[in-house]
Amino acid sequence: MLTADYYINGILQQDRIVLSKAITLIESTRKEDEAVANDVLKACLQINKQSKRIAITGAPGAGKSTFINAFGQHLITQNFTLAVLAIDPSSSASKGSILGDKTRMEDLVSNKQCYIRPSASLSHLGGVAYRTRETILLCEAFGFDYIFIETVGVGQSETAVKNMVDLMLLLLLPNAGDELQGIKRGIMEMADIIIINKSEKENDVIAKIAAAQVKHAVHLLSASEKDWSPAVLNVSSIEKTGIEELHEKINSYFIKMHTSGFLTHNRNAQDYYWFEETIQQELQYQFSNNSNVQQLKASLQEKIKNKEINAVQAARFLVTNFLEN
Amino acid sequence: MLTADYYINGILQQDRIVLSKAITLIESTRKEDEAVANDVLKACLQINKQSKRIAITGAPGAGKSTFINAFGQHLITQNFTLAVLAIDPSSSASKGSILGDKTRMEDLVSNKQCYIRPSASLSHLGGVAYRTRETILLCEAFGFDYIFIETVGVGQSETAVKNMVDLMLLLLLPNAGDELQGIKRGIMEMADIIIINKSEKENDVIAKIAAAQVKHAVHLLSASEKDWSPAVLNVSSIEKTGIEELHEKINSYFIKMHTSGFLTHNRNAQDYYWFEETIQQELQYQFSNNSNVQQLKASLQEKIKNKEINAVQAARFLVTNFLEN
């Protein structure tokens, strides 16, 4: 078994093989890996590097992979490094739909400045989210300039991903009317920058109309606490237009958020979110996996059915019993 | 202090003053009232009477109180008895908006066949919901033919109320287009009967168009597990038209649900819901009110801020510590 020092040194030396092993370690559900994983995470927390953490969200078909390929390539030519991760809490139905098609990231896959890590094995949202979050911590300690987190903009994953990143990028298609219906309003509200992707030259007119419509819709949303009104940009990932404007917009976002202190404030708030979130999940986990609870619960359910006890009383009794033993 | 027997006997003898006192007892947050309240609830559970539990929901302005007055009066003339309760989890802003205006129920207030109980003191949703649910149990043991639960159809209260009743009645206004936007889709899906209220004679045309539109919208919703497609009816609570048709529709609903076994199945499922729901809330309550937890939590938050510990690790440590002490 490898030591924590092995992982930590490897990450400090920017050894990508060790990084991959470290991610596998924190993804492990084996009890015996836990202590080392915790030590690695703790050490990584104290390494004082900061990446730009950017979520890239959008409905299936919005062209996320192709966009990441184009934007990633732009960053690489400017000598930046980047990690691409995925969060995919959805059921096995969409397994492989996310980051699965690496052929759409052909320019990135074999590039040394880019590290791509597909989604961890499917599990409940909490599980996937923890691992993605902890993978971000490892990648940040490794020293990537940018970390992209790709996510499908239709599920519950958005709140989780919003609480891991500094900037939310939402990809829409030029047929905005239809598109907006597929995207929950709450996701529009979370976006810092909205990209009308597939704004190819031949789509110029509808792409600009779409951008105007989205700008109008976004304008109606209430101003965010961070004093930033979401930018709406036309991008063609295929023709590679609008990429530089996007990069400039991202830069000005980070400068503004850094200056205002929002970046730090936000990361602290995110830590707090994960603290509270994990408390809930852990309490629930310990409770449901307690064998006394399981037995007593079954017998209480029987009594509830027979009207021998009120459901609320039964629940209180069960919790008290759990806490006293 | 009054004994459990005092309350139980009073309820069995249909003494409305004792019923009111019993509701006040279960609404009490005083520790010393708990044992008696539990005994009363337990006894009431075993009294084998069954009311028709009906939720009446709709946006503010839909005319819920006036409707309850008209429908209640109809039931009274047919020699039925009814209790009218309210669930209002919203903030103090709307305090008094629900059931506050008893003048709209002038025909019911002084009638001996009708018992009206305004909302309990405002508290978190869970608290109000428990009390409303337990108030239903008391009223059912008392022997009312009908129990109405009035709720504002815009908040989180709908899932709670759905899990207390046999039938969900949704009130809409004739200007369905606007109205539908104010009502969440999920609430439309929960409704068993939809009433276009304020279908006065002078509104006849738009009221019928509205009913047709709502019927169409409802038709698009997927069929429910109970094999019932929601009925849409025009009612004027002022001119008292459509009330008899509504009563017939409610009767046929209950006959159908009784025959299919859904009524019993549903009540068992509801008990299970409250069991699970209370477990969550109780675990959370015991955890947050533990003084060790409060101290340790504060110090862990400090450590998280200083990057001395990862938020997820800190949460696990805190939960473990709570469970071991």
C-alpha cells in the first residue's frame, strides 16, 4: 500500500500518473484507504495554489465536449494548463454520455497541458459530488491554471456543482425558445456567462436573435449578490469564433471577483455548504446502516400499520432509541 | 392538569370545547404536555371513524374561503358535519390571510355542524404540518363527516398537505392562462378535482373556455397511479352554482377509491411518509440542539476556514463524535 507521502510528493512534482492514482484513492470506497486519502486531502488543502474553477453546463446536445475542445485548445496555445472533470449524477441511462465521447476532445486528449478525467463510477449524487469536489482539490494542488467541470444542465447536479466552482458557464443553442424550456429557470439564474453555442456563420441571424432574447431574459432576473450581470456571448466551437471574447470575459470576471473579495467569500461559503451537506448525509447514513435501527424500524412500521402507534411518535421513539444506544 | 381520559371522553362525546382544548394540547410545545398529548393521539388513532379528508388549495385570491362557505353550507343542509382547518407554513407576511377572514365563512362560523379552527401559531413547515396532521386525527376521532384543509397553493405546503388528505381540490380562476402561471405544475398534477371558481353567469364564456383549457392541460399530464383523471368543474361560490355537481363528483371519487382499495393504501403510504419525514426532522433536531455538537461545530468551522481540515472530513468527524457521546 502506497503512503500519503508518495501521493503528496507526486502531486507536488506534477506527476500525472500519481495524480490519477490519487484520484482513484479518494474514489475508493474501501475502508482501509480512508486514512491515507484523508491525509492526502489534508496536505493538498494546505498547498497554496489556486485554479480557476469553471463549471460548463448545458442540456445534452448543447455541444459541451466540442466547446471544451475548442476553448481548451485556445488556452493551451496561450500556455495555460487545464484539467477537465465530469460530474454525472444521473442514472446509468446516460452512462458514458458525458466525457464518454473523447473523440470530440481530440485536440485535448493527447496534449500534455491537459488532463482529462472521466466521471467516477455512478453512485448517489452526494457520493459523486464529494469525489468530484475532492478531485478538484487534488487538481488544484497539482497546479492546473483552469479546472473545467462538465455537467448536464438538467438535473439536481447544478446546486452541487455551483458549490464547487468560481464561475458557471451555461451553453445554449441558437433556437433559444425551445432551448430555454429544457433548462430550468434556476440554472439560468446560476449562470455567470451564457454562451450561444453553435453560432456558426450560416446561423448568424438566429444566433444573434437568440443572444438578444437570452440577454433580455437574463436582464429580468434579479441582480446577484456578487454584482455581476451575466454576459451572453455567441460562440462557434467548430469555426472557433467568439473564443477570445469569451476568454477576455472570463478574465474580467475573475479580476472583478478577486478585487471585490467575492472569490474568497464564495469559496468559504462553499466549504460551509459541504460541511452542512455532509453532516446531513452522514447522519442519515449512520442511522440507516445501524442494525438496531433496521430491526426496530421494521417492527414500528408494523405497529403503525395496525394503528398501535402514531407515525410521528414512532419516528421520535426510533430516533431516541438510536441516539441512546 | 387535565388527564388523557378527560380529552378522550370529551372527544368521544363530541364535546367541541374539549376538542378545542385537545388541539391546543397537541399544539403545545411544553415538555410536560407531551405524555398526555401522546396518550390522546394514541387513543384517537384507535377510534374507528373515518372522515373524508379534503385539501382545498389555490393561489391567494382564488376565493377559497368563499368557496368553503358555499360548499360547507351545502353539506350542512344535507345534514353532514364538517371541520375546517388551515395549514399555513408561510412567513408572518401572510399571517391572517388564511382563515383569518372568517367573515367570508359567515354561514359556517355559527353553525353547530361546522367546526372551524384557524392555523396554529407560525412555525417551521414541519411543525405546522405535524400539528395539522394531528388535528386531523382528533377531528376524525370526533366524527366529522368532512374535514377540509385550506392551504395556499404556492408554497412547499402542498407535498405536506397531499400527505394528509384523501382528495386534493384545486381552485383556479377563469383567466386560466395567467392563473396557471401562478400555480406550479406539480400542484396541477396533484389535483384530483379542479374547480374554475368565480364561474359567475356574467363570466360564462371565459369560464367555460378556461375549463376547456385546463381540461386539455390536465389531459397532457400522465395518468396517476390511482386510475383517476382529474375532473374540471365550473363553480360559482357566490351564485352557488356547480356545487351539487361537485358534491356528486367527490362522492364518486370516494366510492371509486374505496372500492379499488386506494383510500386505505394511500393512508398507509401517508403514515409511512410521516414516519420517514419525522425521522429526518428529529435526527436533525437532536443533532442541532446538542450542546457538544454546537461547541465542536464552531471550532471545526474555524479549522475549515484556516484550511486545517477538509469540510467533508470535518462533517464526518462531527457526526461520529455526536453519535459516540
